[in-house]
Amino acid sequence: MNNSLYFPALTRLACLNPLVLTRCAAANPLGLGCEATLTALRECRSGLRPNDFETARLDTWIGRVDGLEAEPVTGRLAEFDCRNNRLAQLGLRQDGFEEAVAGARERYGAHRVAVLIGTSTSGIHETELAYRRRDPATGALPPGYCYRRSQNVYSVAEFVRCYLRLSGPATSISTACSSSAKVFASAHRLLEAGFADAAVVGGVDSLCLTTLYGFGSLELLSRQPCRPCDAQRDGISIGEAAGFVLLERPERATGAVLFLGYGESSDGYHMSAPHPEGAGVHHAMSEVLRRAGLAPREIDYINLHGTATPANDRAEDAAIHRIFGDATPCSSTKGWTGHTLGAAGITEAIISALCVAHAWLPGSLNTRTLDPSFKSRIVLAAEERPLRHVLSNSFGFGGNNCSLVFGTAAR
Amino acid sequence: MTQAYLGSVGVIGPGIPDWHTARAVLRGECEYKAGPAPEPDAAVLPANERRRAAATVRWALAVAQQATSAGGCRPDDVATVFASSGSDGETLHRICEALAGAEREISPTRFHNSVHNAAAGYWTIAAGSRKPSVSVCGYDASFAVGLVEAVSQVHAEGVPVLLVAYDLPYPQPLYAVRPFEYPLAVALLLAPEPVPGTLARLRVEVAPEASACTPFPAALPAAFADTPAGRSLALLASVARGGRESVRLGYLDGCQLVVDAVTWS
């Protein structure tokens, strides 16, 4: 494919103003912190295990974060205590993130640092538990159940804002499995529009019965550790994760990795199935290249959405091949983390940033025989090589697509 | 300050079938007449999807349709921001009830209807739209949070954006822990430049919580103020009255959203 013909009008003048990733923090099935995440990736050590979540009797594998049961949210924020906010708290405590945000608070003022958190189910598990303890006579939910601080979708953004003692604009973004990719786009716009000088973006989604039984009803749960892009792939492994990134303007901060662009689109096709040819996905990737001012050949690695459902991987492969041909190495990291749903975007954004910073890209874990119908370049083994630009895809129910590009600050 | 031009408004609530009626009531030209909550049919949806769509989806789509139609804008030609505090309560209730039972059976349709962006998904399917769409939540401040996202998009992308804010009362037992009685859906079509028919120029700014919020319009039942989307009505009242006003909307803890609204004609 001739890339220059395909994107004839690209000029670097139209580029988005880049933002610096000044600090990343991660808590996911691979461990606590960015270092643990990278080590597990390098050692090909999956975070998936046979389902042992709560009372869910489902024959599937999950990516679970250990220790949440023993780490309640206490003190001034005790009202927020629920599995999802515990996971948020655990994530905020990694990688020196709180200290980095304290610095930003000092530089810009607490009211000028925005908070944008993606989640699909927030603290719904608290409501699931409360429904088991309804008053037998009246049907009322049990005393102590706090809707606002757990179930409500804003709960997690409010928790992060309070925990970090910030007082600027905030939002939860909930577009299913693209939620915490979309936070990068919205944060960029908030800064461009002058509502904030820096932003904490993130994603937090925790295991719950709704998603386990819900994806079960759609027959999308694999009975084995998920196998993205494999000829025998048969569904997802659900995971849970928290991830956070502090974004600042390059004039005020330094860091090894830049956020260079976003592309968003809708399929307008079906609530829970992707467009078969990946038309919406193609549009999102075209948009991210346009905003980043990059030609397809300048992307050195694509971190796939790669959920391991038959339909998702097929549609994503088709869309990637239309733009990138078979030149760009692609892989899915869902075999390590599982599909962390509303936290997938941020988890894979952080993995993409780690790849850029360490000049390394992973192969798809658990993929034994590549689907022979696939045409893009899916890699099964890791490669050491400098990565100028990495593209990360996230797609959600409702046909909601988001592609992000990260790049090295050393140019 | 970030500005956008308000091209048109859609609104549905009990006794408020459309912007025409809401405007007349808010201007004091006629009295609010209580009536049962309307039952929008979401005619814009294909029959299959209409059968599956929850009530919140039908409400959100109805106002989206009103605003795009009044603004002379093709439904597939506008980016969207959907803002809701709790999306669909009936769906949430049914799922939690099923999961507390022995069988734990959730239907696939109920599951995909449970996502916060269900209304957005149905809208893009109905409109056949590839345009970006984001769904946000800010609890009671969901409308203001959506407005900040929408005007940021208008500013940064230079494109028209449709903001849809909607909240329907929860069924019991959720109603008891999240009580508000009046359903309401509101849509604002916002654009980077004025066009013939533009209603107002809005300039939006986040400010520290300094003085009281702009009072809820007296022409409407006070119960609307309990509905999160009802916080839009102080702004709509100012647009309806015309002139120039600085409207202070409740936003997040410690701050307010100040909207400078000027009639444009």
C-alpha cells in the first residue's frame, strides 16, 4: 500500500498540541505499579486465573487484583468504600502518583487540575450485594448502602478528586469499553478550551456480577484464558484494573512520552456487535493519524483492542489492514490483563507509553495459531526496537470507538 | 471563558411537550399546566431497536430529534454529548434483582441496555452516524458537566455539538436512595458560529463557589429542581426571557458554572 497516496494531504502544521505524560500509575492483574506491569509483560506471565470471584459460578478465566478485600477506603473518604473505589485508591498509591499530583497542585492550583475518569460499572457490585439484603417486608435496601458514593457513575471521579484534594473540573466518562481512552480526548479539549492547565486522566473498573453474567448471556466469555487473534479464539476473559496518568503541557513539564492525538467515532451499527468491516474503527484510526499529523508508516506498533471475541478481532484486523497494510506490528495485551472494560483504555495507554519508553513491543500472549484469514501483521513474539509512535485502540458497546497515539519525546 | 452559540433547544417533561411550550411558560406568557409524563415513541429508531430501547433512551432521542430538527441540522452530521446521572433505573433494578435471585439470568438486551452510553448508542444507530459521541456523569451536576464537555468540543474541534441531558426517576427500592420525581430530558444544539435562527451566545466559565446559584424558575413546579437535568432550566429560563444574564449553575463541590447568556438575533 502506498501510504503517501492514501493520505495525500497530511501536513505537520495541523498537529494537535502534544501533552506530556508526567506520571503514570497502574494496578492491574499483573501487579502493582508500572514496573510490575512491564516485568510481567516481558516475562510473558499472564495475570489470568480460573474464575474465583465472589459467588460467580461461571466457567471462565478472570484477571483479578489481589488484596482489595483487605484494603478498605477509610477516614474522611470512608463513605466511598466499595470495590471500585478501593481499586482506585490502590492505583493512586502506586508509582509516586500522589506526589506528582501534589506538585501539579502546587504549580497550577488545585482548581486548575481537572479529573477525568473512565468507568463502565463504577461501584455496581455494592448494589448487587445490597439487593441480596433487601428488607423482606418492605423491599428496602439495607441501611448503610450509599448510592451516591458507590453505584453512581460519578462516584469514582468524585473519589479521585477528593483523594487528590483537587477542586477543578471533573467528570466520569462512561462509554463502556472505550471509556478510559476517551478521557485523553476530553482532557485535551478541556485544556485547549482553557478550563484547566493540567489533568489527571484515568480508568477504574472492578469485577462484578453484572459484567460476568452479562457477557455470559451474550456467550462472549471464554472458558480458557482469552486468545486474541487466534484461529480458535472463543471470547474474552474479564479483568479489573485502575490506571492514572498526569497530563501537562510540554512548556511546563518534562517526560519521556507524549500524548500526540486522538480519534473518536461511532459505528452507528449495533449496540453490542462491531461493524463487520470495522468501518467505525477505520474512521477513528484515520482521525487519530490526521490529528497527530502522522502517516501510517510512522506508527511503529499498534496495541490492539484485541478482545479475543471472533467478531471484534476480525473487524479490527480488517480496519487496520485497510490503513496500515501488513507493515505495522500489532498485538493484543488482553492475554495478560484480561479485558478490563472501562479501564482497558488507560491500562493499554500506559502499556503503550511503557513500550515507547523502553523501546520494546510485546507479542500477543496465548495466541497459538493466528487466524489464517487475518491480513494485518499480528506479532506473536516480542521485539526490541525504538518506537517513535504507538497507536492504541479501544472500542465499546454502543459502537463507541477511540484510538490514541503516544510518541517519544526524544525527537 | 469558552463560548458557543445555542442554535436550538429540545425539551420534554411532564406538562412540557417541547421548547415552544417551555419558552412560553418561562416567559410568563402562559401558565404551566400539569399533565402526565409524555411517552415519547422514538420514531427515529428502526422498529427492532425501538422495541428494545429503554424509556431513558426514548426520552433522550426525542429531545435530540427536536433540537436537530429545529436547528436544521442533519442527525448524522453532529457530534454528541450525553449527560445523565443514573441512565436507566429500570434496567439497573431488573439486573440487580436477577443477580440477587437463584437463576441469575440477564437477557443480552438488558445487559447492553445497562451501559451508561445506551442512549448514545441507539442515537448513532438511529441517525446512522459515525460522529464522535461521549457519555458523561457528574451526579447532580451532570448537566453542567455535559455543558463543559460540549463547549470544549465546540471550541477545540470547531464543529457543532448536540448536548443531551436526561434523567428519569428510579423505581423502588432505588428511588428511596436516589429520590427525584419528575422525568426531564433537554437537548441543546451548540455551534462555533452563529447562524440565522441562533437563540443565544453562551460563554461558560468555572468559578469558585461565591454566591448563591441562580434561583430555579418560579414558573415551573419546584420538584423539577430535584431532577439532575432540571439544573438546565435556570439557563433555559434566561434564554427564553432574552437579554443578557449571568446564570450561576450548581457544579461540583467547591465551584459553580457561570454561563453568560446573551440573546442573539
